[in-house]
Amino acid sequence: MTYDCGFLAELPLSADQLSFASTAREEFAADFGTTADAERAPDAVVWPERTEDVSAVLAAADERGVPVTPYAAGTGMQRAAVPVGGGITLAMARMDEVREIRPADMQVDVEPGVIGDELNGALESEGLYVPSFPQSAAFSTIGGMIATDASGTKTVKYGEVADWVLELEVVRADGSIIEVGSKARKTSAGYNLKELFVGSEGTLGVVTRATLDLATRPPQTVGGRAVFSTLGDAAGAITDVVRAGIDVATLELIDPLTAEMANAYTGSDLPATPTVFFEIHGRAVDAELDALRARFEAHDAARIASTADDEEMAELWRARREIGHALTEWDPDRELEVVGDVTVPIGSYPTIIAFIGEIADEYGLPIPAFGHAGDGNAHYALLCDPGDAEERERAHEASDRIIRKAIDLGGTCTGEHGIGADKRSHLRAEVGDGTVETMRAIKDALDPNGILNPGTVLDEVDQ
Amino acid sequence: MTYDCGFLAELPLSADQLSFASTAREEFAADFGTTADAERAPDAVVWPERTEDVSAVLAAADERGVPVTPYAAGTGMQRAAVPVGGGITLAMARMDEVREIRPADMQVDVEPGVIGDELNGALESEGLYVPSFPQSAAFSTIGGMIATDASGTKTVKYGEVADWVLELEVVRADGSIIEVGSKARKTSAGYNLKELFVGSEGTLGVVTRATLDLATRPPQTVGGRAVFSTLGDAAGAITDVVRAGIDVATLELIDPLTAEMANAYTGSDLPATPTVFFEIHGRAVDAELDALRARFEAHDAARIASTADDEEMAELWRARREIGHALTEWDPDRELEVVGDVTVPIGSYPTIIAFIGEIADEYGLPIPAFGHAGDGNAHYALLCDPGDAEERERAHEASDRIIRKAIDLGGTCTGEHGIGADKRSHLRAEVGDGTVETMRAIKDALDPNGILNPGTVLDEVDQ
């Protein structure tokens, strides 16, 4: 579908804030998880520089029924930032100011285009940080993280990005500007709109400012890794650590195939067996480390290595940190077709990890599995020859089986990546028709003309 | 207003599940924070025993436009469970089953009428608990805590009740039954309806089952108290502890007047100076305790007492624990007129505490202040002669001034009690017209006939 977006030229935007050129438009037809699809390019791109720009675009688009899709850094995995059928892309990269750090309140006001790691860099001199960023924080922005309710390796201790969002400035579909949430650390004042907008993937409003809660950097950090003989041992050790309430800041698993890929990419020499990575933060980390070690040893862990030295830790963690590149570089003839992020109740973690292996065998596909095990989150990847349509279809079928299993175990089709356009049917299978209809009622109430990122999260009404 | 509720007799309810008697009805015309007002009694009371009962009542009431107000244990402070203008009260007390404990998943399924402390008692043999209950958990129920997004003394470490709710079964206004949230510890699947229903005070749906996340009981607990010379010292010590990232499980303040009242009620011998109570949980609590002690000493704390013994701790904490009774028993001629629960960013905590004292002086009223200081939460109470209308009006004016100050400081009019009927104008002052309208749009979308607890949180449409 194509929309006439000429009206944008009448808005109070400077010339370099607006483009109809195909090179500019096609830049916004893909995200990290997908290859560009020129069919899905927007008809126009606007680079807002202030809240009023977003408001003006939305008000004008809403009047005309033209879709608007916000685009953060493009590091998403589910094409949530890629238009389904044309319209306007709001490229948020220029709204990248860290507006105010308030150390005494342990808060910061940021614009949505601020890169995660840059924010934490700006906070370092105050000894503060946001602990819950995803591993992509070197590239991904606060706005994108809020849109998907991202999380990461430290979520097992520190929660999701949502848990660090106190207040949002949001532009509604009609261009009106509201604030939701509170700068108080807790509030029971009215409906929790803040949590509603977080994770709504740009379908309910556009975030133009966020006030984030901050944590004090831990006085001590220790981290390391251990290798296990079997996936059952590794998964069992992880569930035991969680059940014992050991205060881990990270608890990550990679399976033997992922270890092989990481070795190939990083030159590391992990044995091709399951490896668990961990980190502990606090004022007396040794007590927690001893408790963790005891659980690991009870599951026959070998080579438990730990260190409080930053460089040594970076070396121990290299294989985990480089998985993204290791996967894409593994086989030059294959591309990432699916990256899954199912999440299950912790007691079912060994089951879902074993099931991914069974599916790999049944479909004859290599399926590396890894993820934020302490949260019950299992990532897996399917790498396909882009020219082999049959294999690609088989990969999606295999992934669908894993997702259905996760849902059967009481889990979710997505722990952190979001629904985007591609997982809408899984959302329905997971939460049920009545819950999807409830989401739809809210969408229709807040965006009656359906201009905000249509076809994402929920089906379009006329489909 | 009065509604004909005779249609309830046609529903598949047993005789003892329904009453039109005035004695039964008047029981539901007050909550803990207010005195009974016969004008606000419902026209009928239904005691549901299963989800289907709730569904049948709502479907029938929705067809007829009859208001329905859910009532949990009546321990609320804002009359959220008291009908504004008649209709049906849904008394949830009989839905009090702990349905399933899943220790391996660290989860429990409960009905809304389960009392907080009873749930934690049932979980004790598994070494599990919900750490975030309010101090009223000896009486208050899971359903009520969810309705207000309650929190308590341990929120500074463990978050609010909302943070322990994974999944809810909710009956919508039309009687349809949905599930929201996920049994996975994190999910990015669609809109966060779970957080929307939590804290919505029965105005968007009725919760009939909750799956709660559980924490492992800490291996070590140490707690105690310290007295300070001035409120400024106490508040300063508190903000320093939070800013240093000391891992406190509780951090509570009582002011000199509250200490006096506690002494009178409990026979304790606290000096009439500000007192701070604390608790630390973990595997190596001494390191955190030493760090806390250093901050307290830097603010000239005296009599820092701490213990790991449960009985000794109960004794140290007695003054804090008994505040509720101490306030109401303090002067037989006075009743609680207002209990405030403003919450501000932690850097402004000394300011709001000082301001409460200034208001007490200006209005010539005794205003004891206390609360969950580590969260920036300040409770205060106004005790009035019920026959003195002028004094009661002055008390409300004084409270309004404190609330406006908290809002000016970036805070909230309610950290945990909710809006109810009485704080609707403060909600608007706090979040703004556009945000209230956004809440209203959601309310209208989910409850188009406006039957769910009308006049609570939001103004009635026809007002």
C-alpha cells in the first residue's frame, strides 16, 4: 500500500528532517532480525528533533489516516519497526539527548534516541547505571528498549527495562502529549499506563522522553563460568541456584553447538559441552559464590572459573558475549532465519532445553540454544540457506513447535523481543481470543484511526 | 441511588450467597480508613464461590446497567471498595483457596480472598514466600492488594505486590473470562494487561485467580533500629543508605510524635526523637550492616541496635509495627480523619518530611509522620474530633497541602493506598487532564456500561 505523504512538507520541519527518497526509505525496510524488503519501505521518513515534531506529524497523519511507524536503532528482531504497508517512518535517532541527571534522586531524563551504553557511560562518574539493558546496548536505544520491554543478562537480578522506567512522555495518535507514570519509585495513582505503553511496540503512542530509575554500581562484582557434562546437568544446576535464592546478577547457558560456534568465531577453547556463565554483585560476593559453586558441583560441573578482575571476566565471558556474531559468521552460506526467545517457568527450563534438542534431531536442522537461563529464557537460532525455500519453511515449522511447547509449559512466545508482525498468531495461541480482544479494545480506544504501527502486535482490523 | 437487584435471585447462586438485608448491606458501607456511611451501602450483597458466580453476576448486571463493587477484606484506606451509589457488592471472602503450590517453579495459584499472612504460612514448609505484602497482611487479602497495587515495609528491596503477580484470571464487565500476564517470569507478548488490571481498584474487571511469583526465604536476616537527634539527620541517613546501594530489605522512619504515640500504646521507651528501623536479608548480612551503620553514624545516630534473633527483632520493631493501633488509641476523643501516603523521589524525602512538620505548625494540628522511607514514601495521619466539622475541614486542607507539595516535588498523591473516591481530584492534578482522559478512554473501552465500581479512580461520566 502507498500513501500520499506530501502534507508533511507543509509541517514546520526543516528540509533535512524529511525525505521521500527511495534510498532513505529503504533504509527503514529491515531490522536486525530480518533482511530488507523494499515492499515494506515507508513512503516518507521524518527525523523528529523535539516532541513538537512528533506531535505535528501524528496530528496530521491521524487526520488523514496515514500509518506512522516509529523506528529506533533497528536492532529489533521481530520487524516491529518495519512498516507493514507504507506510510511514514518516524526515525527517532536525532532525539538523543541525556537531558538531566539527578544523582540525589538516582534518576535521569533521556530522549528515546539515546544509546544504552552511552547513557551508562554518562552516568559512570556518578557511580550510577541502568542495570537491565540487553546485550545490544552498544547499538540499541532507550526508545527501542521501551518499545519491546527489552531485558538482558542481568534481568535475573534487576528485572526488565520496564522496571527502571519511572515516567514517560508519550505523544498519542492524535498528537496530544501526555505524561504517564511518576517520578516516585512507587505509585498507586490510577491505571498503570506506563506499563501499558512499555512493550506496546509503537502501536499505542510514541515515547519522546523517559525518566529512568538508576541503581548504584555494585561495590563488588565477581563472575565466571563452568562447564557441564550434559544439558540436563547444566539446566538442573541453574534451577537449583534460582530455587536456593542465590543472589546471581546473571545466569546464562550456552549449549554444545553454540559453544562450538563461539570457539570458531572467537578462537576460544571451550569444550563442546554446555557452559554456564554467571555474575554476582554485592558487598560480600564470596558467600553467594560459595553457595553457587556448591550447587554447580552437585551437578558435576567441571572447570568452575571465577574472577573479580574486569579483564579476566571479559575473557571468560567472551564466548557468551560474541554469540550474535558467532551465529551469523558460522557458515557463509547461511543466514539467520529465526531467532527465538521463548521463556518458561523456571521448573520447566530443563524440559524446554531438552525439547529444542529433540526438535533439532527431528527436523535435521542445527539449532544452537542459549539464553538468560536464570529467567527461564531460552534463545535458539535457525540458520538457513536463503535460496532454499523448503529448508526455510522447515525452520519456521521447527520454531513454531518450540513456541507451542513453551506455551504448553505455561510460558511465553517471547520473553523480550516482542510480537512484531511475525508472532501475532502465537500471541493469540498464548493469551487466548478474549485477551487479544481486550488488547484490541484498548488499541481502538487510544488509536481510533489505526495509524500507529498497524499490523504490529495485533492484526489489522480489516484483515 | 438505588437499584432493583431482584434479578440476582434468578441466577444460579445458593441462598446463602445472596442477601438484600440491611445488616448485611451496611457491613459493606465502610473500609478501614473510613467510618460507615449507610447512604453508601449496596442494594445487594453476593458472596461468589467460584469464577462462574462472578461471571454470572457481572453479565446480568452489565445488561441492566447496575453497578458492581468488589469488596475484599475492607482494609483499604480510600473507600475504593465502598459503593458510591448503590448496586451490588461482590464480597470475595469465600474465594479463599490456595489452589496449587508449585515449588519447582516458585509459583502459587491463589483465589483473591486468601489472606496474605495465611498464604505465606502455607508456603513456609517450602521455604518460599511473597516478600512484598503490606503490614496489614494479617487481615488483608491478595485480591485487595492486587486492586490497589499494595506495597509494604519490604518494598525497598522486593518491589510492590504487582512485581510478584505473574498472571491473573479476570472477569470482564460483560462476564467474559480472560487470562492476562504469563507464568513466565518475563514476557514481551502484547500489551501488559496484567499491570493495567493491578491497581485498577475493581474498575476494569474482577480478579478471580492470581498466579504469584515466590521468593526463597533469605538464609540470614538481621534487623534493628537507631535513633537520631533531628528529622534532618534521620532523613539524610536514609537517603545516604539508598544512594550507596546498601541492600536493605526495609528502611522505615517514625517521627518524634509517632514515637510518643507508640510509647503510649506499647509501653516501649523510645526517646521522643526520630527513629529509623531497618532489616537486611542475604547470605552475608554483616557487610551490608556495617555499611549501613557507617552512614547512620555519619548522621550522629545514637543507640544503633541490631539483632539476628527473631524475638529480639520483634521487640525492637514493636513501636513501628503497632503504629496503626497506637494512632487510633492515642486519644479516645479523636478518630482517624486522613491517612496520607505521599511518595516522592528519594532526594526530596528530607524536604517532604520537613514540610509535614511545617504544615502541622501552620495548622496547629498534631500530624504524626512515618513510613517506608527507603521508597520515598511518607505516611501521615490527621486525628480529629468527629464532632468538630471545622477541625475536620482544616485537617483535609492540611493534607491537601502536603499532597500538592509531594506532587510539586515530582511525587505522587498515593504510593500504595490508591485513589478510591476521595483522591480523584489529586489524581488529575498529578497526572494532568490528557492522562486522565487516556485512563477514561481505557475504562470506557473495557466497561462501556460503566458498571464496575463507578466513581472510583475516575469521575463518573455524567458528573
